[in-house]
Amino acid sequence: MSRLRILLLAPDVNPDTISMPYVTYSHAAALAHLHDVSLVTGTPSEGPVRRANAPFRSIEVVKMPTLERIHAWAIRRIFKHNYDTQVLTAFGYPFSVAFEQRAWSQLKSRIYGGEFDIVLRVMPMTPSLPSPFAYFLRKGPIPFVIGPLNGGLPWPRGFSQLENQKEWISGLRGVYRMLPFARSTYRHAAAIIAASSQTYSEFAEYADKLFFVPEPGIADSLCEPDRRDPSANGKLQIIFVGGLYPRKACDLALKAAAEVLRADVARFTVIGDGPERAKIEGLVRSLGVEDKVDLCGWLDHSKVLAGLRSADIFLFPSVRDNGAGVVFEALASGAVPVVADFGGPGDIVIPEVGYKVALTNEAEMVTKMSAILGDLVGNRAHLRKLRSQGMAYARERLTWEAKAVATTQVLHWVLRKAPKPMFLPPKMLHLEYLS
């Protein structure tokens, strides 16, 4: 594949943090190993990005000192560093538009001067924050591609976990289509990359230029050989990794594991913290499994990975999760995933590497997950087979390099350098989940 000169828009990348800033940085860095990437980012990202020393052709910093101070103040004082709220997405609209307008003013002459082959916007990842760049480039001179996009996952009915977390603004999400630049973004984009089946279905009208590439990835360095003792038949090691928020449904995981825990054939490790901590502690006591469960709180990433590498099962019944980064890490680490068949986890886990439980209701999900754990306690050979296949799957298909190669195929198609890749989603949205 020929090297491309990519102008990559990513205002808030950060290799030193987690979630979307880390995901988008890692994707950008992987692309920089294959292409001449000029990364366009904001002032707060400049230091961490330069220290990480990825092979970017250049780092173009868009400076908006007044808006950056307002945004930082709001994150600190209004949102109190709560990034798990949809209100923050809506709040980010004027800042996102301002960033791209400033970037356009800063780089317009170089774009028309032929310095770049293509513009790729990888951040913001949500489809509800449109791109002025698509409008600015509607008549050329180079094409505009957006994605991977993820978001818009419905709030399934009948789950107390979602009723406890759903926000009033969820019902207003469709309003974004009326915002300036919303329609032009997707109409003028040369390609749209969707990171989930849900987002893919949202843009089905653009099927001729729509592609599926998963949101996260993993570093090659995480794909280590399995060091577990293949002859060991000790207690089943179960792990949950995630914020203790209602939608992550750690309570369902504990209820599902209760039977094997009380039978003293398993242990359960919970890595994570959040507003549900007290509730989870109470549930552990009420289930009578205090001596079988370790509530570790937040740990640094190396300890999280160590936990996954020593676990047999990654039990993650999150009932609303757009991404699936921790599922990628679990697969690479050899922890066999048991997830809800919805959102990012449902897109990534296939029968050859783990289990997906239909998103029906709390009681039925608990029953099915409990049965899976019971079966695996007595069938370690199948567990080892799933582990081996999952680690190979992660190594071959889920690395940042694999994601960069898939993105490259889309960009080459846009530039008429290669045939159209057939990147279809694993499934379409189940209509019964719509709320």
C-alpha cells in the first residue's frame, strides 16, 4: 500500500490517559507508521503527544486559549470530571466546531497548495458532533473521510441499571441532525467509517460509502504468549474490569457468579470503582460471598493487565457499552469473555472465542451466565480452546496495526488507488431494543 499524506483531525488525543483520547491517539500513531500523518490537535494535547514521540510527519497545534480555559473550567467545576455523561457531548458542540474552523483557517493555504492527499477526522468519535471540514472541502481539492464513529446506542427497556443512569438529554439526541454542518458532514464525506453495528445502521442511507472498523485496538506488545499452567485445575478465576456505574452491570456479574462462588470452585476479582461501590459491597455481603470476592478499586494499567492474564473468565455483562476496549484486552490476555450481546462487546465477541448472552431481562441474563460459568468449571479443555482461539483472534485482527491497515484500505479506495473493501458490520440493530 502506497504512503499517503494524511491531515488527521484529533483535537483531544492523549497517550497518557484512557478512553477516547487514548484510543484516538493510538489509532493516529498506528497510521503514522504507515503514512505521512500531520496530526492536528489542541494545545492541551501537545505536550503528551510530543513526549510519546510517535513518527508523525508534523504536529499542528490549534490554539484557542480563551475557549480552552472555559472548557477546562466547565469540566472541573460543572461536570466535576465526570466524562460518563451525554450532557458533556452536547456541551462540546461549539468547542468542536470552533476547533475545526480555526484549523481550517490555519491550514487552508497548505491544503490548496497540495501538501496533503486526504483529510481524516478521527475525533470527536460521536456522530452527533458534525464537521465543518466536510463542508469546506465539498468542492475539493482533496477528499474528506470521517470515522471511526461510535455512539447512539439505544437504552433497552426493563433494566434497572439503565433506568438509574439514563439522562434526560438522551431523548434529545436526534436534535443534532438540525445543527449547522450536521447534514453536510455526511453528505459531503467521501467515506464514513462506523465503529459499531448500531452506528452503521444509523447511516445506512450512505451504504455506498459506509464501512465498519471497530473502535478500539490493542498494542502488539499485549499479545504475549499464555503463561498459565495448562495442567492447572484450581478454582475458576473470574474477573470484572470497569467503572462501577449502573450500566456496567457489575451487580449482574456477581449474581451470575454467586453459585460457583458459594460452591467454593471459583474466585471473583472486581477491578474498578465508582458511585455503585457501596451497592456492590452490600450485594457481596447479601450473597454471602465476602471471602470469595476481591474488590480492588482502580489499579494502574499494568496491574489490570496482570489481573486479566491470570483470570480464566472475563465476566462483563455491561448492558450499554458503545466501545469494547477492555474486551480486546481480555481476549489478548487469555481471559475468555462472557458479555452481553449488545453494543461494542456484542460486535467483537464471536462464538469461537467467548460467549454472548442476549439482552433480554436481568433474571434471564443472570441464569444464562450462571449456566455458562457452571459448564466451564467442569470443562477446562473447552476453556483452554476458547482462550487459545481468542488470543490468536486478538493478535491477528484486533491490534492497532490491523486497524490502521483497514483504515488505509478505505482511504486508498477513496483516492481510487485500490478496490472497495467489504467491511460490513457483524450484525444490524435489533429493533426490539429500540426505546
